[in-house]
Amino acid sequence: PPPPPPPPPGGSQARPGGERDDQRMAMSGVPPATPPTEFAQDAQAAQFAHALQGSGQPGAPGIFAVMHNGALDSLPGPPNDGLPPRFFHANEISMHNRPNDCWISWLGHVYDLTPLIEEHLTSGLIQPILDNAGKDISHWFHPKTGELRTYLDEESGLFLPFTPFGRFVHVPPRDPRTDWDNSFPKAWWTDTRYRVGILTKKSRKIRICNTLTSDSYVLDVCTEETLAQIRQRYLPYNAHAESYTWKFLTRVLDMSKTLEENGLPDEDREMEMLGMDISKYIPTIHVYYNDDLTVA
């Protein structure tokens, strides 16, 4: 027998009599099936979307992150005027360890919680956060949902927030209470207003040598940073850094690319395996004055 005719344009199967599926369903009072959205196609994403604080619309992703293909997709942080994201390493974060200057990292991002501490400074619930100022608290949260880890309470049979260091701000009490203020719009760990940058996956050292003055400085930089971002780290040592050409082994470097992309791979791990002292083998970038001052 001859093969069946191809389906007509529009994607609906033709039926004898010239009626399409959606037309037949409409005539019978049954609405035509709508194609699944990209969000609904991922069962894990749909599962976690409503577990997080959402926008109130059905199927809307949570305020912090959603699951997509088994990975954590973080939502963008505050507007940065089109600038590239800032990267920070652990040593930088550790310097912000005071109540009036408190930075904390978790799940790959860096947050400035100073405004939160100022708002709740007189509350005893702020102490666990102060105790971890300048540190990473990723172990507090579930890596896939971004929400607090929970445990099964044997007495109540409920999953409760796991806070072994003590209950802290925005964590509900174990038992119902009338004096707990839950009027805050969102929990601080889901509020991207506090986000200031990204935690580097690895930091490395680089030496910058000024051929004009013979000054040399060793900087801790992030592997994800471009040379233009590394130059911003160098500015406190040389206010005219933008008036210099950066070279490695006489080769001019592309300031829009990372060290790796410019042919300066991170060989720390290989050197450690060979038992070499990393501090004695730091790559050196030479900067050459262009006689074109950018800063008066």
C-alpha cells in the first residue's frame, strides 16, 4: 500500500474528513494540549521551583536558583552596569571579618552581609553569622537547591532547618510562636542584593615587574580574571598602570583575555607533584611605559 500522506503544516495530524486534532478537540469541548515549556520539561527543575521562594507565578523559578539538567543555575545578582563579574579569592574574603565589614561566601558566590548585621545587631540570632565572618559557609546549604540543609526531627516527624551552630536570622523557630517576625520579604540567603561577586575556583600568584622603575610586586589573582581585571589589582602599586604595555617573554599580552588564554598556564599542581617550591617559580609579566599618562 502507498505510504500515508505527510502531516499538514502546523504540526497537527490530519484526520479523515479534513479535521485536525485541535479542531476536533475544540469541537468536543476539550482544550488542545499545549506543548510543555522548557521549565516543565525538566522534572527536577519543576520539583525545586516551588520549593524555593518564587515570584508567586506558577512555574516561576525560585529567587535564588533552580535545577536545570541536574545542575544549579544561579540567578543574576544586582545590576553591575554591564561590567564583567568580579572574582574574589579566599584571602580577600577573610579580611572582611568584622561586624561593620562582614563578607561571607557560599555556593560559589561572595556576599556582603554588613547591612544585614547592622539591621539585626542587637539580636542574638546574628551571632552564628558573625562567628563565620570572612569564611565560607557552603556546608550550610544544599548544593542543588541553595536552601538550608534540613534534618528529620524525630519528635515532630518534620524536616527542620539544620543549624548545629545555633538558630540564626530568618530561620523559623522549631515550634510555632507568635513573637517571631516573619514579615521579611525573603530570607537573606536567597537575597541577591547582598551579592558582590564570584568566588574563584582557584587563585594563583603572578609577578609584575615595572621596567621603568624596576619595581616588582607579587599579586594573588583569580584564574578567571582577565588581564584588565588583574591590572585593577595592580593599580594601588602603580596609578599609571593603564599607560603601560604588558608583555610576557617579549610577547604583547591581550588585556581582554585571561592568563591561561595568553599562554601563561597555571602549573602549580604539576610543580607540587614534582616537589618543586611554587614560590620560586612565579611567572613574571613585564610592563613597559608608553609615555602616555592616563592619570594626572
